[in-house]
Amino acid sequence: MRSRAERLPRLRHRSDWQSLLYLAALPALAAWQWVHGFNAALYALMLFLTLGIGVIHHNHTHLRMWRGRRANRATDLWITLLQGHPSFVFWPAHVANHHRHRHGPEDVARTYRFGGDTNHLLGYLLHPLQAVWVLYPLFLRWLARLYRHQSGAFRYCMAQYAVWLGSWAVLLALDWKKALLFVIVPQLHGLHWLLATNYLQHAHADGSAAGRQPQGPLNYARNFEGWLNPLLFNIGLHTAHHEHPHAHWSELRGLHHAHYRARVHPALNEGGLVPYMLRVFVLGSVLPRYRSRSLMPAHNS
């Protein structure tokens, strides 16, 4: 028989203690304000943590956080509760679609599908709504296949819906105003950022075959190298992640600098995320010289 220590869940990487801290801090901040009242500083921190939960969800899908199945299933359900949406959706939308097609013409949520190849503030704000419109049919088809062929997996996905919607029902019944302010609005904020990140990382990148050459340029994604990476699990180092989807997030910085930075068009290696957004979305809205330029071949011919 295994000892008690051997039966305890074990993290695959000790760096994921940071993930566990975020997973514990967000509900703790919400609960404290539910009892003691709104605090602007804590609320701002909570909104930032909703971004982190989305990245943790992403990372946990690619590489399960724990070595044991039960702990991973529990983490799925905890992320579902915190994010306000079933965690299974990352597989059909992100792994089976986005990673498979790499922003190419078959990627159903490619940024240039909606209103042309753009990179501006309105496109950024609308992209999450546009992406949901095309992704939810993908989820439903995925669930229909599970229902026909993998009933156990289908029931697990339905359990995630029950956990999410049940939590909303209970909290709204307790105090609908507090539920909206401290739970649902932060969750929607996090989900918006989760979907909008696709626009930040791919708008005006090259989604054609020319931008996805195994031995040539890799210009299908934008990288951010600034200070948000240590806080958000290296989410900005997107090319390295696409090329090594099962690598742990703590390994991406080394992979980016050793293998991919030099293969990406200089315009796609950005510094900080916030300066980029201010330059392209704010200054670029009035001054053309601050706008990005598309790398798609049709725009460069």
C-alpha cells in the first residue's frame, strides 16, 4: 500500500505554487468584500487576478497541474467556479482549433475573419463577442460528439455547467447586488480578457502559410516581453508556446530567447503589453504613424 504522503496530490512543477496562490486569493478577496464592503484597491487586485485565472485555465488545459487525476478534476471544477464558465471549452476552442490551425484560414476565431485584417481599439473590444458567436457552435458540436461516443466525458462537461450555474443561482439568491459586483462582473471581465488576448497576440500577424513555416519565419503570433510575464505565467511569449504547447509555462522564456525571438518579424516582438495597447489602440486611433502594419501577404504585395 502507498503511504499517506504518496497519496497526497503532487504538483508537476513547483512553479505552480504561484497558480495555487492566485486560485486561493481571488475567492478570498471576493469573500472579504462580500462581508466587509467594497474596497477599491482589493477590487482592482481582484480584477487583475481574473486575468491570471484565465491564464491558469489555459496552462492547466495544455499541461495538467497535478500528477493525480482527482486533483486535476478538482482543479477543473475550481477554475469553472472562479471563471464563471465550464473549463472544458478550452479543449475544442483552443487546442483542437487554435493550436491546430495557428491563426490560419481554418481557425474559426482568426482575427481577420471579422471585418477584415484589422488591429485597432474597436476590433479589440468587439473580438470577444465575435469569437463567442463562432465558438459556441463549436462547443455544441463537441458536446454532441461526446454525447454519442463518450458518455462519461459528456456527463463531466455537464457537471461543470451545473457547478457554474448552480453557484450563480446560490449567490444571486443570497444577495444579487453583491453577487453581481463581487463575482459575476469580475468573471465577465476575466472572460473578456481571455478572448481578447487572441486579438492582442495575432491581429496583423501573418496567418497565411508563409507565416507558419517549420524551418522559416514564424510570423503568426505577437510576443510581449515585458513585466507582465512573471505575473501572468509568461503568457506573452506566444510563439514559443505555440511551438511547444506541452512545455510548462516556466520554460517559455528560455525557449523564446534561445529558439524563436530571432525567427519572428521584429514588429511582432513587443516590449510591454500596456505600452503596446496605448501606442496602437489609443495613439494609433488619431496618429497613423503609431498604427501597426499587417504582415499578411495580401497587404504586403
